[in-house]
Amino acid sequence: MNPKTQNKIAIGTLYGVAGLVVLILLALLGYILVSGLPQLSWHFLTAPAKAFLKGGGVGVQLYNSFYLLILAMLISFPIALGAAIYLYEYARDNWVTTTIRTAIEILSSLPSVVVGLFGFLFFVVKLRLGFSILSGAFALTFFNLPLLTRSIEDSLRTIDLSQREGGLALGLSRWETITRVILPAAVPSILTGVILSAGRVFGEAAALIYTAGQSAPALDFTDWNPFNISSPLNPMRPAETLAVHIWKINSEGIMPDAKAISSGSSAVLVLAILIFNFAARYLGKRLYKRLTSA
Amino acid sequence: MSEEILTTQDLHLYYGEKEALKGINLNFTDKGITALIGPSGCGKSTYLRTLNRMNDLIPNVTITGTIKFKGQDLYAPSADTVQIRKEIGMVFQQPNPFPFSIYDNVIYGLRIAGEKDKEKLDAVVEKSLRQAAVWDEVKDHLHESALALSGGQQQRVCIARVLAVSPEIILLDEPTSALDPVSSSQIEATLLNLRHDYTIIIVTHNLQQASRIADRTAFFMNGELIEVDQTKNIFMNPAQKQTEDYISGRFG
């Protein structure tokens, strides 16, 4: 066989494989959206769920998902940022950093149900936080931390060494170089990483079932005192998220329109994650343009 | 002969086990341009980077000997690298403007040092860019990204950025090797403008460049300083055979 035919066969195979991946993805997305989109309505997105009757919505679950996401990000982002800066900018290559990196690697491949069970035993039971948004946010932090640290570290890596030298050669300290030159330059790519990991956190179910719980008490959206049990801001209340809701109604839902609700919820989830992804790209580009020519 | 601003005595530098600089004795007088020439890997860039402690960034580097800037030991335990680098600035081989506007690039050092007075900053930007001979080309788009400029303009903005911190010594590590001939000659003209106000030390592998702009030239080979003299003498009448061989293109 001559090299030319070989080349053609190789390219053909690669196109085929890539096409297959795209096809599977489109089929999945198409199925979810086609069966889910017709269920969507303002009522569906805002109404509370009903346990036994038709016509329930996912308003509370949707809100819980966002609230939990924001809390989890507020906790995990500063830690991940600090860890990434330390690992990439300060740490020398020795057994301590190797150990930290290995730990991060292992943590990132931990099955999320294990993270959930750990969260249940530690936060819910041991620390007596109960099934609560806070327990869920901590569990999600454990789930999210390794990925976010890796992604921020990768963002820092994309900034050329010459930028660091440039900063130092101007008489900036190392810290000033990092905070005033490197981080601003890395913001767009850090932001992209944060939003993408937000998408993963948003769709996470297994880590939340035993930590944030599977019940969604009705919320009073006029009560913003975080100490009231029906307040949306109360971090100590149990909070079923959208992803957990899908899992629950599929396994034990007894409302007559369970299938429709599950399809609708799936579509909402997928749409939200799609929006996250596109927003990440758009914002990353916009921000880079603004920062680089402000 | 004006006073010596920077002195190096018996400077050795090791990358791990490998000795990259083998006892360099070299002094610089105030103002003027000194060129460091020599074949690739001869240690000229390594030497340059010891002068403002940029080699600190590289792990496993050991340095012995003394470098004194105005009588102060740069490698004394109490030496403040941040202060040193404010007084001994550096321009690199690849233009490395920060991904911000031209204006922000130039005032970066000052702004971080806490200067807020807009008028003063504006004045510094104009003065530095004029000194770096790039003002006329960029004055109408100071607030656009420095990354949009040509390589030669970027490099002059980088020079302006160093000037804005008002250093005494400017180190340049092959500043034109990544640039086209026109940009290179603009940089050379810039340096000739600056030679009365600053002590300039430039590493170059372009011999014509050294002969065009340098007052003094130092020839390095295999980690040793072979010869240093007035540029004219190095090129017309070198004392060492190795220098003559290198200058006349017999190797390197």
C-alpha cells in the first residue's frame, strides 16, 4: 500500500470517528431537547413541585441549584486560586509538591458518590450540619476543588515566562508580578475554567443526594432573612437540586406526570449547562479584548 | 575616566555541576554603551542576567564572587532584589509587553509603586516614549493594546517601560535578534540617544551592531572574559588571537 492511500485511509477513519462522536452527542442533545422543550413554560420553571398531583414545577429546585452553585463557588474558588498560585508560582519541584499534585489528581478522579457519602458522614453527621445547603456546598467544594485548581494552574501556565521576567525586571516583587501582571493576563482563561466547572457542579447529583438532601421545602420568596427556615437564603435548610430531582422522580416519582417533569427538568439542566459553556467562551473573549486594550 | 558604577570580581556561576562563568572580572563606568559579544553559549547572556539577579529565577544556580553596584554588594543577604531591579532594568530578546494598553505598559512600574497623579503619569509616559523614540508612532493610540504593535515598536515600548522606572543601568539581552533590520536600526538609534544618560550593557551576537553603537566591547568565550577594550581597538587591533579569530569570522 503506498503512503498516499495510507494517508487517505487514516484521514477517512479519523473523520469517521470524529463524526460518530458528534452524532452521538447530537442524538443525545436532540432527544433531551425534543422530549423536554414542549414541557417548558413559565409555570413549570417557577411553580413548586407537587408530590401526588399533576402540574408541579421545578421552581424551588432550579433556585436551589443556583444557590448551591454560588455557595460552592464562593467557598472553592479562593481555595483553588490560592492553591494554584502556590503550586505554579512559588512551589519548587520536590516531594511535597509532588505529593500535593498526586493528591489533587486522585481527588479529581474520585467518584462523586464517594464524595457524597464522605460529605454525609463528615458534614451531615459528624459536624451536625444536617441535610443542608451548607453540607451540599462543602461536598461540592471537595468535588470541585481538584478540577478548579488544575484549571487555574493551567491558566497560569499559559502566561509566558517572559511576562514574569518583564514584571520582575521592572522592580516588581514576585507577589506584585503575580497579582498585577500574571493574574490580569490570565483572568479570561481562569473565568472560562470557572464557568465550565460551574457547569459540572450544576449538573452534579450523586454528591448531593446524601448532603443537600432530597426534599425541597416550599420557599417563601418574600422572606430574605437567612435565619428563617422558609427563606431562600437559609443555608441550613435541605435543598433538592434539579439534578437530584431528576434522579428522584425517575426512581420513585409518583406524580402522574413524572415522565414529563423529568424530561422538562433534563432539558432545563442541559440548556443551563449549554448557556454556561457559551457564556464562558463569550465572556472569556470579551474580557481578554477589554483587558488587553483597555 | 568617570567613576565605576558596576564592578564584578571573580564571578563564577554554576548550573548544577556545570561551570558556566569561570571567574569574570569586569567593570563598567558610568554612562555609555558596553557590548558583550561572543559565540553562542559563551556565557554572555548568563553574565548579563547575574547583574540584576534575574538568574535567581532559575533553580540550581550557584554564584560566587562579588558584584557591586555603587559599592553595594548585589548578592549580600540583605540585598533587596526589588530595589536592585528598579535601578538596573532589563530588556529581553523577545519583546514582552504586558497584554495591556501602551499607556498602561509604560506606567506599570510607577503605578504599582503608588503613583496616582494623572498629570505626572502622562508626563512620564510621553517622556519615556520619546526617549525610546517611539512616541510619534504611538501617541495617537496610547490606549490601544501594546500587543497590536509591530515587533520593533513593542520592543521600544518595552525600553520605554524600563525608562519610566528611571533606572541607572539598562541591560539588554539581544534586543534586536527577533526583529527585522529596519526595526533593529531604530532600536540602535534609540540606544545611541540614551547613551549619555544611562549606563547601557547590551548582549549582541551581531558584530556590526556592536561596532556601530558600543563605546566599549567585551569578548566572551567558553565562560571566560577574553578581552575588553574600546570598541575600536577590539575590532581594529585586538590584543588576543581568539578575539581576532572571532571578529574576522574564523569561528562562532
